[in-house]
Amino acid sequence: MNSMTFVGKLKEKPVFTGVGCTKFGSVLETPEIKGLSFYELACEAAFEAMDEANIDPKEIDAFYIGSMVSHISHLYSHHTQMADWLGLHLKPGMHFATACSTTNTGAGLAAMGVASGKFRNVLVVGCEILSSEATGDPTVRKPLDPTTLWYYTDFGIDQAYGYHHSYDIATAYGGLPIIGYAKKYGIPMEKMDEVMHAVHKAVRLHSSKNKKAFVETTLQQEAKKAGFKSTMDFWKSRKNPYLAWPARAKSALNTVDGASAFVISSEKEAKKYFSKDPISVEGFHWSSSNYPWYGRDPTDWAIDKTAFDTAMKMAKIKPGDIGYLDVHDCMQIYQLIQPEICGYFKKGEAWKAFLEGRTTYKGDKPMNTSGGRHGKGHAFAASAGASIYEAVKQMRGEATGRQIPDEPEVSVVHNHGYGMHSAVSVLKRR
């Protein structure tokens, strides 16, 4: 952590009283969300969160609406429309974005608003539609080509040199970090491919048990359907080509449509409405940089170390206190690098843990039990809120089908905002 980083503290501990999340998929195809507009999708998550918090819109004092690529929907000031859709007319509202870390950042913003005494209950919503784009009228959509999506995404994070190219982000996010990790710890590339296969098996195990996930099958089921006797044969086949060697397609995110939401309240307010054990925001931090976010060592990410160290120091926890860790995994090599950055695993040990099955919901080091950015799917601004949703459900013992046996007392949620923004929140069961 930079010696100049100010840690700070919250004078009181705001709590999550309600969380909500839609099914992740496509508004053009997925039955549960088919035909929904941006605002209908956002409202589904928002009202689920408010219902769980047992409060009405009139009790919400402020609301923050996050969306990264608003230009895809031709909608730029979500707080104006959402004031009507959510029954929050004349309440303080704003649109905000920190790319894929948006709703994790929103947790910190809401916590500060509540801890300051300005607000009692704050609603945070993240929503994204990535499978299609507006044809002119925001309500009429057509399928969006993935290449065009990544071009738009570059503009969404203000890439000065964003242009139609050969998807170099796959190299920066996936290929180089895998090579760097293997070289750093003396892992042969053939073995490293087995490690990434093990990571993906865990991803698919979790998403298959999550009714709100985009990918509903295990890797074993997909391999069998494709006619392969083993998942490893399937993994190495042309069904799973390289995106940027040695990163394969199934180690990458699936872009989806979806929304997430949560309500953060003061403890005093929570006692009025809420009967469940509150989950507090113990600490948080954000760190900003620029692309590329690493130098000669593609596993040494100062932007994430700063966010982890500061949030954990603010929460007064050590790595050994973490009962559940959720990290941003738009490329699954993150599931090796990030746990080692925050100390969840010692340096050079995470790869062994995946081969041993320790990171599944049944293991002693559970991670990313929703299915992550491939299995659950990646709805950019909504994904961080979906990670918080998963952490809260695990801490309350409500993650049906994938529940960690010993409900975590402390969870840490990390999100990368396209590499240039890192957000970490520490949650604690009170």
C-alpha cells in the first residue's frame, strides 16, 4: 500500500438490509428477462432489494444508478427516468460509473452517505444491456456484434487510442498474466493449462447451481454433450480455442444483460424494518490507474494491492479472517493472482488450491461461488453488485445449492473496472 494512502474510518457501520439481482442473460433470448427494457430490468433488481429490506420507496433517501456503456442504449441520465420508475420523485439521485467496478464503488458511496448522517437508507442499482443496441429509439433493439461491443467499451473507459483492433485486451488480461504466473512459479505451460482447466471446472460447478447464472451446465455436462470422454480432452479441443495463447475462450467472460441492487441503511434504521442479521460495510477503498496497469511482472498489480490493503486495514482484518473471497475474473487467471495479492493464499500457492478443489463452495477457501464472469456472466456495471449479492446471501446462509457450510463471518469483494479502477469492500456479519 502506498505510504501516502489515507485509510479513514466510518463513524458508524452502515449495513446491507436488502439485495437484489436479476437473472443474467439476454433480453433478446433469455426467458426470465426477455423483452425487458433497461428500466424494467433495473427495477426488477431494485424492488427485490427494497422488498428484502422491508422498506417502501418513500423510505429511500437517495439513489445511485450505475451503467458503464450508456451509449449502447442511448440513455445517459438514468436517475431522471428512474426517479419515476422507482417512485423516488424529488429524491437525490445520480448516474455514476467506474466501469466494471461500478456497484462496488456504489457500496462505498452509499456507506459514506449513511455514515455521515445525511441519509438513512440509500439504494444502489447497476444495470447493463450488452447483447443488443438501440436502433435510435431506446426501446427498439438489434443484436450487437461482439467486436463492436469492445470498440464501444474502449470508449466507455475513455481509451484515448480505442480503435478496431485484434482484441489486445485478451492478451493483456489473459495471455500475459498466465505466462507471467507460470514463469514466476516454475509451472510448465502444459501444467498451467491443467490449472486453468481446474479453475474453469470450479466456475461451472458454481454457475450450474445458481438459478440466476447465464451458464447453467457443468463442464462435465457440456463435454459429454459434445461427445468427449473427459473434460480435459474437451478443454484442449477446437471447441475451446485460444483467445490469446495460452488463454483459452472458456477462461474468458461472457457478456450478458442484467441488473443488481442493494439497500444500505444505518443500524438504527435497520432495526426498524429488518429482522435478519445485518451485514455491515466494515471497510472499502478504490484505486485508479491507467492502461496498462502492470509493468514487467504481469502478476504484480499495485492498483489492486492498494485497494485490498487499504480496505482491509480500514476494516481491521487480516487475510486469515476472510471466510469468503469474491474477485473480478473477466479472465480466470485473476482467480490465481488476486487471492495472492490480498493474502488469501500465499504467493505461488493458489494454483495448487484449485487442483485440490479447495476453492469450491465445499472447500476450505471458497471463492466466486456465483460462477463469476463466465458462469454467472458479466453485465459490466451490474456485476459488482451481483458479487455483493452473492456474498450477502452466503453470509446469511441463503445461497441455495451452493451454500458454504460454515456461513462466512467476513467476506471481501473485489472488482476491477476494466483494469484502470480497483474497488474492494469488506463485509462483516454483525
